[in-house]
Amino acid sequence: MTVPSASPEGDVCCEVLIVGGGPTGLFLAALLARRGVGVIVLERRAAPAEHSRAIGLHPPALRALREVGLERTAARVGARIRCGRARSRGRELGRLRFARAWPGRPYVLSLPQSRTEELLADRLAESAPGALRRGREVTALRERADGVEVTARRMGEAGETGSTAEPLRLRARVVVAADGSRSTVRELLGIGTTGTEHRDAYLMGDLADPDSAGAEGTGSHGVGTDRDALIHLEPGGVVESFPLPGARRRWVVHTGRGDLAEPRSEVLTRAIRERTGMRLDPGTTSMISAFSVRRRTAQRLVTTRCALLGDAAHEISPIGGQGITLGWLDALDAAPLLARTVRATAGGRSSRGPLDADPAWQRLERVCRRRARVAGLIAHANTALGRPLPGPFAAARTLGVSIALRTPLRHVMAWTYSMGWARRR
Ligand SMILES: Cc1cc2nc3c(=O)[nH]c(=O)nc-3n(C[C@H](O)[C@H](O)[C@H](O)COP(=O)(O)OP(=O)(O)OC[C@H]3O[C@@H](n4cnc5c(N)ncnc54)[C@H](O)[C@@H]3O)c2cc1C
């Protein structure tokens, strides 16, 4: 592997610099390290994330984890969701199973994002010790024909700036922006976004699962289990729940269109009780947050020496939970191109020219855009399906879903939901 080094001026030099140590950045770094590419990841947060945030890893994401040797580990510590059950007003409408769409991986894995990031960071540390540099926020960058100069500042544990510390200067042949939906790199490159804001608001919380209490829970993250996802299509708005490892469950409730609801456990458990009759103990809440949804895509994903991947490139509604999978598919496609690009410029050999003029990078941009468009449309449909509806419309929706789940249409729905359309050869 080409190890990062220091230039005569004291700048840190590496082949690929990844900005952002979220799921996309860490996964890409692990892939590149396996290919022997000298990689550095700069992550603004000084400490690992604790928020459970994204939990759904679809079969293409599990396939991606295999590339860094983590599929089995993830499957062991996550909760396997083989079946989704749709309900309304106390009645079961039907079931969706993923076995037909993905015979080899017949489930969506539920694993808190904090745990996913921990697994990836550990894997990266094994193959490229010191590559992940936490508490470093990128504040400026300058693209040149043969590389990028980057400036970063140190951040403390509480997110405060290390004001007395000298800014860090780094040079890389290529910079990858994996710094999320509010990407600083995207802004520094002057790349705008297009898209739409939805007015749908949600409350989300992780609570003890009364149905699985006592059935598991060895170790701090619990052990893998098979439990069902529940989707309650109610006139007041959808109530979704997904198993989490460790006898817990993630609840997501549509709270209307407009302002966000107050992120309090009692507000969440009351909405669940009023719509479904289920009584949950708010005292068992380990995470609660309110969010709204939007869909945005960067106007360019590739520039002279930079590429945007993951949420920095495309943000979609979390309803349907495809964001991490999309970022990893971007990374799988970008890794061989990055390796090829740094090899072509190694040892002072002349640059192959701007990335955005290279047909392979242009193709990558098209592929990433197409995937994000499909995922965005599916997430949009999921969001629309869960909106509050007046009585007769809610009854028509219930009827439509129960018919679909009793006909071969359910196989199409399972294929769509489990991202069968994103299968890689
Ligand atoms: C409520 C909610 C639920 C979701 N549920 C799911 C789900 O179930 N399944 C799913 O697949 N997706 C889900 N998503 C989406 C998923 O969380 C994102 O798609 C995913 O986190 C994107 O990963 P990323 O690495 O591209 O960006 P991020 O996770 O946003 O990571 C970006 C990283 O960059 C760092 N950073 C930012 N700026 C800088 C800077 N200037 N310098 C250095 N570092 C910087 C940040 O600290 C962060 O660690 C959900 C999202 C939300 C909000």
C-alpha cells in the first residue's frame, strides 16, 4: 500500500482523501485500503456517533459488505427482517417476504448506523491503521490539474473548534466528498443541488420490544434474530416498526404535513396507542427524534479532481431506508476508478486529465444518478402511501394494499422494497 506521507512543506500527502467518515466514506476507505490505495478519511466528529439513525441494510448493502469481509459479522449482530406485515385497524392486510427476490440473502438487516460505522472503522483500522482521522473538519479546498489542496481544522469532543491549533494542510490526487447531505465540499466546489422539500413530518424512536423481551440480549448489542416489520396503515397516518438487535424496536410515526412534532417519548407512544391500540412504555426510549423529508441531487457529481458520493451526491427520503445502500453502491463503482486514476498519476507520471472528461467517470455519474432517481421515486411512493387520509380514501388505500398483497403483485413489491432492481452482477 502507498502510505500517506509529508511533503517538504510539511503538508500531508495521500492518494485519495475522503471527506466524511459516515457509512459511505468509511466503506469506500475500507475498499480502497484493500486495493492498496493510500487513503485518509477526515471526519469532523471527534468521537464515534452514538445516534442509531439509519437501521435498514438491504440485500445489495449486505452484498457490498462482503467486499470488505463484514457480511457475516453484520448478519450475526443485526436483526434479520424476513417479512413485513401490513395491518390496518387491527386487521392484517397481508405479508411481504423477501426470499423470492433475494434467495441467497432473504432479509433486510436491521443494524443501528452507529454500530455499522463502528464495524467499518474497525475494519479500516485493520487494513490501514491511522487512516481515519477524527476531529478534523475540512474548511477549504483548491483543485489543481494534478490534485487537490485541502485545509482542515481540529474539532474538540464537544464539536468546538481547536482555535489555537494550526490548520492542517493536505494534498491528494483525488478528493471524495462523502460529507453528507449538507456537504461542505459540494459548497466549496460551488455545486448546487436540485430537488424538492416534502412537508411530511415524522417522529422516530427506539423502545423496548415487549414481544421479544427476554428472548435475546447477550452482549451490549444483542444477537441476531428474525422478527417481522409491521406497517400500520391508519387514517391518522402510518405507524411503522422494525426490530432492532437487543430486544428493541424502531418506531416511525407520520405526524402530519408541516411543523415537526415535539420529540418526546410520550408524544410518540400516545400516537401509537391512539392509532393502533398498542401500549408501549415511554420510559424504555433510548432514542427519539423528529424529522422531515426532502429529495435533493447535486448538479454535478464529478469535477476536475473531486467526486461526490452518498448523501453528498443525492439525498432521498429516509422512508424506505435506502440511503446507506445507495452510498455503498456508489462506492463499489467508484473504488476501481479511483484505484486506476491514482495508478495513472503515480510516481510523478502525468495526469490523465480532468476526471469529468474521462468517459469512465462520466459513466459513473450517470449510473449513480439513475440509481438515486429510482430509489428517490420508491421513497417518494412510500412517503405518499403513509400520509393521513380521510375515511373513504383510507378505506380505499387499505383495500388496494390488501388486494396487492394477495396477488403476484406482492412479489413486485418485495423486489422493489428490497432493492432487487439494484442487484449487481
Ligand atoms: C431519520 C433517518 C433515518 C434513516 N434511516 C435509514 C435506513 O434505515 N436505511 C438507510 O439506508 N438509510 C437511512 N437513512 C439515510 C442514511 O442515514 C444516509 O443515507 C447515510 O447516513 C448517508 O451516509 P453518508 O456517509 O453519505 O453521509 P453521512 O452519514 O451524513 O456522513 C457524513 C459524515 O461527514 C462528516 N462531515 C460533514 N462535513 C464534514 C467536513 N466539512 N469535514 C469532515 N467531515 C465532515 C459528518 O460528521 C458525517 O460523519 C436515514 C436518515 C435519517 C435522517
